[in-house]
Amino acid sequence: MTQQTCSNCGARFEDQQFCPDCGQWVDPLDEDHFEEFTLGDSPPSDNDDEPLAVVSVETPMQPLIGCPSCGAANPAHNRHCEECGARIAQGPLPVAPQPMIRTTAGARALAVILGVVAVVAVLAFAWNAVFGSSDEPAPEDTTSTSTTQAAASPQKLAPISVNCSSTLEVAADRFACDNLIDGTDRYWNDLSAQGRDAFIEFTFAEPIAIEQIVFKNVVDDDAFRKNYRVKGFEIVTDDLPDRPFIDQLDDDNRSQLILLATLRTRQLTFRVTSTYAAEAVTGETPFNELAIDEFEFYGRTAG
């Protein structure tokens, strides 16, 4: 007999095709166990008269158990059938030990951090559940004042004097320069210059911050059309002399708004740079004068 070793569980046994412990199939028996023969050999004798040699071997009797699959007899200690490899015994099979789980230092540190974060989150949730509901929002401070206040409306600021480049002196004060700030419908005419090189200077009693100027042409439609009208203009102030404001007016006798942003103005000069030409109305000859009705100033005192 030849000793064999199971490649799966390491059990040792003799001349079996399946391991009696785990049922693993093993290599077939070596050819040395078979008797060699050749084609020239004579077949064995069929002479029944020759007595057979009987060899008696005293072997201890072992209890046998039948295979539930093929019925072959197997020693009682076998777990698997020696013929077919089917499971016989019900005891636990030998298994290879599980490999040890190896962890790196970084993995262990990450696991510790995640555990700490989870614990902190649970404690915070519990704290908020117990004590969070008792917190009340702080009452609004009704005594504090708002830092954002509505901007005050600009005030009307009246000049103390006005000076014009020229004035049409036909009938007393009918076309005087002062008519530009008197608040009436009387207007100013230059001295038949058609607005060329015309300018008007306004002086204020104290420094002011000008935000708006309301410019008014002659209200009467016929007089408006028969006179020259301001088209392009330039505004220069004594607090910002190198920053003139340049713009253009519409050819309309309605009030027009000019937006400024001065700082500490005491004197403002309005210069005419171009004009709309005078027109003949109902066959009458147009005038050679520039006409302006009124100037109104709005802002705040600079203090």
C-alpha cells in the first residue's frame, strides 16, 4: 500500500481516490501498483483442478458505514466516501484559517477620527434637543436709530446777484438781467447779439452744493419762436473751475432740468455755446436777440 497526503486538509491515508476526511479528489494511484503484461503472454489457466492458495491475514475488524450516495462501505471514521467522495460524517470539516486582517496606521487614524466626529455629532444633537428650545431670539433694540435715512429734498437756493454779458435796453427793465431770478414771466434779452458769446454769472451769499438747475425758456409761444434760444451751453463754478459741465437743451419752452454736483459754490457762470435760430411768426420779422426766462437753483448750504 502507498501512503497518500490530501492536498487540501493534509490528512494521510492509503490507496484512496478521495480524501476520507474532507472528500478532496486526489491523484490516481501510481502505475507501479499494476502488474505489467505484454501481448505475448498467455492467458491465465482455467484449470479448476489446481487448488487456489488461500492466505489468511489476521486484521482487526473495523465498523463500516454505507455511503448514502453510492452505497459503498466505508470505515466509520471516514467523513467522505472512498469511492465517490460524497459526504458521510456530519462533523465539522477542517478548513484553512482565515488570513489576519492587516490595517495601516493611516486607516486606524481615520477610523478613530470618524468615531470621534460621530460621538461629537451625537452629543451636539442631544444638547440641542435638551437645551436648544429654551433659547429665545434677542429682542429688537427699539431705541436704536436707523443708519439709513431718506435723503432730504434739495432746497431752493436764491442767488444774491446776477450779471449778464449784455442787455437789450429798449424799455426800462423789461428785458433786464435781473428778470432771470425774479420768479416772474418777464425774460432777459441780450443786446441783439443772437446769443454769440453770451454768458450769465450768478453769485450766492454763502457756499452751496448745487444739485439741480431748472432752466426756463420764454413761455409765450410766439415770443419763444421769434427769439434765439439756447442750444449748447457750458457751466463753470468757482469751486470746480477746471471741470466745466457741458450739455445741450431741447428746443422747447417747457421747463428743463440740469443735474449738477458741486461742492462749495459761491459763483456760477452759464455760457452759451450754440443757439436755435429765431423764426418768422405770422409773417413778422424774427428778432436778433437771445431770450431766457428764468433760472432756479436747488441744493444745500455747504456750511
